[in-house]
Amino acid sequence: MEQFRIEVADNKPFGRFLNIKAIKNKQYQIYDDRQERIGTIEIDKEDRRHCRQSLDCKVDLTLLNSIRDSILLHEEQELAIK
């Protein structure tokens, strides 16, 4: 299971760090600094601008979009390295 850390824009001056765990094809669990799961995101395979969140997700839509963008950037960097 791949894990990585991202920094996303938030309403805080310095952003927010989150831990991401890939669980399935295009599905990722989102954890805060206390290692509490705050949601799950699934990126649409057909249109990468769309994503779905879990029903118990504690992340607002704006932050979720930033998380999606950071995950996509991480994936692109991983492909460039290979």
C-alpha cells in the first residue's frame, strides 16, 4: 500500500499537511496529523477533474479539490520518475 504526504491550501496561513494512503485503483484514504482518517476520495478514471468522497468525509469541497489536485500531481511525478 503506497503512502505519501501532501501539503494543501487551507484557510490557515501555512496550509495543511495530510497523509494519503492508496487503497485501490484511484481510491485514497486521507489522514490528518494525528493519524485519524478524515475521509476517502476516489478520483474519476474518465475525468480526472471529478472525484467522489466517502459519506463520512470530514473535508469540505474546496479542500477536497486541493487534495485531489495534490494526489494527481503526486501520480504525475511518480510516472515521470519511472
